[in-house]
Amino acid sequence: MTYEYLPRVATPAEHRLIAEAVGWDHAFDWSAMPLSLARSVAGVVVLHEGGPVGMGRVIGDGAFYFYVQDVAVMPEHQGRSVGGEIVDRLWAQIEALAPPKSFVGLFAAGPAAQLYERRGFARHPGMAGMFQVVRERPVTVA
């Protein structure tokens, strides 16, 4: 299969299409996604036959802290090195922006950890990745 890798952040429609295809439909507040995507530092979108099939982006301050985020490939295109190519291209974008000693982090679930480990990411003794999710707030009408 032929893939086209574009050095840009996914549009909100592309992001939602791919996210839903990989089962992430519950993970986002879709109304916040346009602003979140616009504030990304870098990105890669993968097209096949003109349609989006993969994505990844980098978030952070764009100066010292960088986080690989939302790397996803539609199930029918997984296992074809598309995810690895997305990560490699994101890394190249980070290297072009980041000064020495910059921090590049990510969270990986399940078998995705191996994809990142093969590219030099490592778990570090004495450090633990943590996160917390902001709960939904009741809507108040003024």
C-alpha cells in the first residue's frame, strides 16, 4: 500500500475519524478538540487513497518540553509500519525544534510501548508517569 505522510496536525474531522476508528471516541471532549489541535507543536497525518488513516502530534511548550500524543492508525492499516513511521517523523520534527537536553515524554498503552521502546524511549527507574482527568462539571445556566 502507498501512504502519503504530511507534516501537519490532523484537522478536527480527521482526528475524530481516526480516534473513533481505534476506540478512543469516549476519550475526548470534542468541543475542545479544535483549540487543542491548533495549539499542537507539530504533527503528522497519513493519507491512503486521499483519506486519513493515521495521525500523531506533539504537544508541549515548543521550547523544552515535548509530548508525543494521539498516535493512532486505523485498524485496517495497522501492522504495516505506519505507526512507526509517524513516530519517526514526529521525532524528526522535535529534533528540528528542540535544544539539547529537552524532555520528550509520552504515555503508551499495551503493545504500543514496544513501538516507542524500539525508538529509544525508556521507562526510568524511580520515575512514574502519572495523570489525572478533570471531571465533568455541572452546567449552570445564568
